[in-house]
Amino acid sequence: MTSEIVRFFSVQVALIAVVLVLHTYIGLHIIRRTLIFSDLVLDQLAAFGAMVGVALGVEYGTAGSYLPALFAVLFGALLLAWIKPKGQAIPREAVIGIMYAMALVASLLLGDKLRGGGTYVTKTLAGSMLWITWPLVTVTTVVYILILIFHFKFHRKFIDLAERPETVNNEKFWDFLLFVTQGIITVLIVPIAGVLLAYAFLMIPAAIVAMFTKKWLLAVVFGWTIGFLACLIGLCCSYFLNFPYGPSLVLSLGLFFILATIIRCLFPSNKMGFVKGGE
Amino acid sequence: MPPIIQILGLPFLACFLMSLILGYLGTHVLKREVIFIDIALAQMAAVGSIAAHTIFKAHGDSALVYVCSFGCVLLAAGFYAFVRSRINQISIEAIIGISYAIAAATALFLLGIAPGGHQHIQHILSGSLLWMRWEQIIVSLAVFSVIGFCFYLTRKPIASISNSYQKGTAKSLSTVFWDFAFYVLLGVVITLSVEMAGIVVVFAFLIVPATISAIFRLHLHLQMIVIWIVAILASFIGLLFAYYFDFSVGPAVVLALGVELVVVSLCRQPMARLLKCPQ
């Protein structure tokens, strides 16, 4: 019994620790540029791709189902980088939001034609992180480390993209690369964690730290620490109190976010300047 | 009466009513760049409704369900209005996006500890437009009329806040109040609409027609006419598509809106000439 608990926790904790580093960093880009819906678009497209795989006879959650998901996500990254409304009348976030609605609708319409389609829609929302195995953790870790190296090498470009986009040549190309890396981690994490938890991993730790610091490294370190702590609490609640897995983790992260919001409201600061939001 | 009118008559009426009010609200949502607001408020309302069913054991569409939904919407409206006046480090859209994740996780959490999970989620997502009843249409007409009148009375302060939403944070008490009033009224419309049509349809009615009209720089009156034509036409086409090809009604309407947006984006120059607007 004890070894089972140790096994359960060690696999989960290892995966969460790896996942949170990259998610917090990319999340900071998303929060600072107000591209909030982009993750849901990619999550939903990954889920849609996996459902297309099911329609083609590939079992959900297997290695084969990653391929259609990857294709769908690459297509999404291309659209996200390419479609950028000119002028102020239409915010970029609106276009991204519409893409999300379309991806969700595509999943729902496909679900209509699949046997037990409704359960797939729910499954992709809730995820199945309880079934994590060591090989899966290894693959995820390797891919995440590769992407981390890539982001480390080109961090100046990506940070310029967020802070001084006018100085970046080939803005759409770098945007595309950002969305592709976001998409790849999405493809890996959505079948395990589900759309909602993947979104929470990306957004919540980053949003918490973005309220308190503008420094990127400090934000990643603190974001990771807070996110990891929140996930541990959620994990324990899920295991010992028998609560649903994904929602427990999201709610735990959410509590930390609400706490951070309360602290920021009680001690408002204008030092960091106003975030205009939107592009 | 022909069967097609028997089946699609009431859903079309519901779409018609939603088009009128959601189309107008969409212009404000786009200006404020709070694209997530409707999904977040709809999700909050859904949490209220699920809580009423699972915790308070309410049945069907009883008054308790609406009271709980409205309570959650009020809470969210107050939170957004207050937080926007205090936090300027991250955009309000990010805060709304995260509150959506927390609300969605709460819904999954409540459903996870209660039986009958995925049908409920499917229902919240894609709604039950096909099963509209006359009572629902009459109630919606009455509520939307009252709220439409409220918006008419408060159009000046709300429009002035919407127009300057991205320029800075609101510190004054009156701005917080009008913000709160806007979110409450929007929340009521969304709560009622989501009960009828589901989150995706409501989102699409709010954002897509407003985005289409924003492609052309039009005077407000002409903009509203374009919005209403677009939304009503999409309802008509979507319902027929669902009827003849056997798809869910809600997602089909959203798909039609999406197709309209793509067509208008591609043909914007000849259309702009037709509408005699500057390019």
C-alpha cells in the first residue's frame, strides 16, 4: 500500500515539476501579450485531432493519436500567427476567441457522428492524468527539455516579441514558433491532463507572478514554485479525499490565484505600469 | 404546419431574440477587449445551476436554479468590476480567462462527485435549442426587453466606459458601479441564453457578428443593422444545415457564423464599397 502511494506520487510529481517550468515561461508570454485564448485554441485543436484519430480507428490516448493532434495543432499555430487584424477595431484576442469557438464546434459536430462522441468531448476536457506511466514521463521530459533549450537559445527574440515587437524582424515567423512550441507541449499534455488543467498550468502560475514582477527569470522561478506547491496540495486532496483529479488541481491553483488577487487588491501598486492588453 | 417549421420554428425564434440583444452587447465586449467575459459568466452561471442541482437537489428549471445562477453571476460581476479598478499589472481579460478555468473546474468538480457527468457538460456546451418551449421564448422576450430598456437608459455612461476601457484603470467609484451594472446585465442575458442555447452559441452570437461589423468602419446604427442581419442569417442557415444533415443545432449555427466571418473577411473590399465606408 505504501509503495503504491509512493509510486503514484513520484510519477505525478515528476511530471508536474517538468511541465510547470515551460508552461510558466510560455504562460508569461501569453499573459503579457494578452493572447489568453490561444492556449484554449491549441488545446481544443489537439483534442479535435485526437478525435479525428478516433474517427479513423486510432484508439484515444495511444501513441498513434498524437499524430493527428500534432497536425491539428501545427495548423492552429499557423493560423494564430498568420491572422492578425490591422487597426484597433478588432482585437487579436477576438480573432483567437473565434478560432477557439470554431475548434470546439468542430469537436462537437464530430462528436455527433462518433459512437459515444459526447464522452470524448468530456474526456478531452477532464483528462486522465491518473494513468500516467514512467515511459510517458520520460518522453514528455525529453521533449520539454528540447523545447526549453530552444527557448533558452532564442529567449531574447521571444522577449522582444512581447516587449518591443516593432524591433523584431519576421514577427509572424517568431510568433509561429512560439505557438508551435506551445502547441507541441499542448499535444503532449492534453491527453494526460485534459484541456482545462493544461490551460490552468499555463495561465495561473504565470498570472500570479505577473501581478508582482516584470523580471522574466524571477517570474519563472516564483511561478514554478507557487504552481508546484498548489499542484501538490491539489494532488493530496485528490488522492486522500477522493476528489476528481484534474478539477482538484485547477481549483488548488485557482485558490492561489484568488489569494494573489486579494493581496494585490489590498496593496495596489502603480510602479509596474498599466498593461494595455491586446495587440 | 410543415414539419420543418414545427421543429425549427421555436429554435429560430430563440436565435432571433438572442441575435438582437447579444449583437448589441458584442460591440461593447469587443471595445472593452473582454472576449472571455461571456464564456466566463456563462460558466459561472452554469456552476450556479449545477450547484443548485447537485447540492440543493433542485429539479429541472425551478426558480432555485435561476437564483443560484444569478447569484454566481453577481459574484463574478462584482469581482471583475472591483479587480479592474485595483489591478493594473495584468489585463482584465487574463483575470476573466482564469476565472473561467476556475469556474469550469468547479463545474467538473461538482459533476465529478455527482453522477450523470458528461451529458451535463455536453448540455452546457451545446445547449438544447431544439427543445425550446413557448414559455422559454416568452420569458426571454420579457427579460431581454427589460434589459434592453436598461441598456437604453444607461447607454451613455456604459458607452463612455467601453470607449476608454483600454486607456487606463478605473479608480472612481462611479466607473466601478457602471462596470458592475454592465456585467450584471450582461450576466443576466448570458445566463438565460446559455440555458437555451449553450455556451458556444452564446459566445458566437456575441463576438462573431460584432467582429464582422467591425471589419467595416460604420456608424453605430448601420453597424447594428449589419450585426443583426449577419446573426439572423446565420441562425437560418445553421438551423437548416443541422436539419438536413442531422447535426446538433447549436454548433451548426456557430459554424454558419464562422463561415460568414470567413466569407466577409475574404470579400471585405467589395462589401466595403457596397456599404460606402472608408477602408
